[in-house]
Amino acid sequence: MKILVVEDEGNIRKVIKKILEINEFEVLEACDGAEAMDIFYSEKIDLVILDWMLPKINGIEVLKMIREESSLPVLMLTAKSQEDDEIEGLEVGANDYLKKPFSLKILITRVKKLLNLIGGSKKYGILEIDLNNHKVYIKGKNINISPKEFELLNYLILNSGIALSREKILADVWDFAYEGDYRTVDTHIKTLRKKIGPEHITTVRGIGYKFEVDKR
């Protein structure tokens, strides 16, 4: 798999590249936001490791541009320590967030966790998701599911265990240009629950919804 490392500090970038290559990933490098976008548009990337503070185009703006084109996993790196900064990165579309200084072992674990959600077949109790063919199975039985329902389910799984607001779900799954309202989310959640069972998607009062792994 091909990983784009966007980091303006050369020493950090080289260390990240080395540990990724040891773990048999192909690595592309960018030292600023403009170079990162050039590579993003010209190469097939599986995951981006993206520093927040970058020359030319900062990491948040790069992330916004990536999200306009792709839902590929993005791991944000930052020296920022404020909780609001972390929330901003996640709300814009980062899949995970790692504060500097960080352990290389943790970095690799986070990368592998994100890449494990791409392609192949994943099981969550009696629920099985075929990400390559966009199919869902319950106890081996194929469940009829629409493309948008599959996209919503995959999004919830990517954020498994995290309480997601209706606003965030609407923005990330339907994108910011969509003119619908929160009832769209509620309707799709209701339909999904009927198809895959109510135990997987729980309501978090005052917030929204959360995907739970059924242990059966």
C-alpha cells in the first residue's frame, strides 16, 4: 500500500518513512501542502499522514481539499495541544489524530488500524461487511442495502465507538453541499437498523449515533 507522508521537518519525515518501509509500505514524501496536493492528484494513495503546520498550504486546508475528492484515511500529526484543535481536525475529516512527540510503534499501529478498514471483508459479530463489493451479510445472508446506506454504515464503522452528531454525519456522508436536514440522517439510520438489527447502532442522547460491535 502507498502512503503519503506530509511533514515539513525533514528529520521527522525520514524517521516516519523508515519505519513505514520497514513495515513494507511504499512511501511518498511532501514537505509542504502544495507539494502534497500535487502528489495526491497524480498518484493513487491509500493513506495520508498529514502534519498540521505546513508551509504554503496548512494541514487543515490540505485535509479539506482531500475530502472534496476522497474519503481515504488521513492521520493528522500535530504539536498543538488544545482540545479545540483536535476537534477541528476530526470535524474537518481526519480519521485519527496523533500528537507530537509520538511513539513510532503507536504510529504504525494507528496506520495499520486505518488501512485494515480498506478493502477486504470485516466481521462485527454476526455482521459481515464486504468493502470491495459493497455488500452486507447477517449470519452469511446477503442483505439488500442501497449505496448511500452502505456509505453511511461504513462511515459509522470507521468511527466505531465514537458518538457522532447528526450534523457531522450529514456533513461527512452527504457532504456540506447537501441541502437536506437532520431527518435525512434519522431516516437512513432507522432503515439501517431494520436491515442489520438495532443492536449495532445506538442512540446517544443529546448527541446522535454510535456504532457498537455486537459480540454474538
